[in-house]
Amino acid sequence: AGELGVNTALLYYYFESKEDLLRATIEHTVQRAFAHFDMLRACDDDPAEIIADWLASHVDLSEPIQKLVKISLDYRSSDIDSPAIERAIRRFYDGERRMLMECIESGIAAGRFQAVDAAQVTQFVSTYLDGLMVRAMVQPRFDLKRAMAQFSQMLWRELGVREDTLAASTRAPMTSSRRRLAADASARSRTRRS
């Protein structure tokens, strides 16, 4: 309440309990991450571009994603046992896993990627992204954008994608035209909700 600059009573007016507030925070962050990614994904059908968009969204939305990771860790270390919170956390990781698996499998089928164990690469990507988010939280001077670019290069090598065959937007997180597209779509989304 203090961080938001609102009275604690106001929070309890909208949320029945701390657990309900925690669940709503997680659900909002998950929805925000996937809405941002869906806006980017609408422009691409290339599996490498879609994966690149997911990686870029972790840089663009690093603050709320880091909060999701922190809240998830806090929840795990608490005495709270909430199926609703479990579902909200699982939704993020299930959505990420499904998207990565689909992209890797379709990239292999199309000859875009070399044959790899899609489940293993998906698990590695998801785990590494979590590690980058935690590192950025505990080391304020950590260069997340640079680390993501290095991770992207490593991932493309694992998938057998030559970097010179990638679009410029895939080699570097979020080009200005994609940023404008995402901002325009985000503005339209906010306008529709108003």
C-alpha cells in the first residue's frame, strides 16, 4: 500500500485477503507479459522471430517479470497454500513452455532449426530466462540487454541457425519499428479497455 501511495483499507476493499492480492498481482503480470508478446507475435510466422520476440519481451518487460519471479519465490517460502496462486504461476510457465515447444518443433519441421530435443531446449531456455531475471534483481548493474543478446547467440547456435540468416530484429532485441508496433497495439488495447 505504501509503495502504491494508497491507504491499506483501500486494498482490502478490492481484495479479500493478502492471498487474493498476491493472486491478482501474479495474474496481471502473466496477462501483461503474454499480451505484450501476442502483439509482437502477430507480426511474425518465423519460429526464430517468435522466439526472439519472447526473449525481447523479457528485456522490455523486465520489471514486471522480475516482480513475478520475486512474488513467486516469496510465495514458495511462505506458509500460504493457494491453488489459485499455483494456477496463476503455472499459467506463465505452461504458456511459455507451449509457445517455445511449438516454435522449436515447427522450426525443425520446416528445416529452419536442426534436430534437437525440443523439450530439453525449452526447459533450458525457460530456466535460463529465470536466471537472468534473478541476476538482474540481485545485481543492479547487470546488463540484461547484453546478457539476453549473448544468450540469443548461444540459442541460435544450439538450434543450428546461422546468424546471417536471421532478420536484424532477431539478432538485436526489439527494433524501433517493432517497438512502435508494440506501443501502438498497447495504446489501442488500453483505449478499448477504457
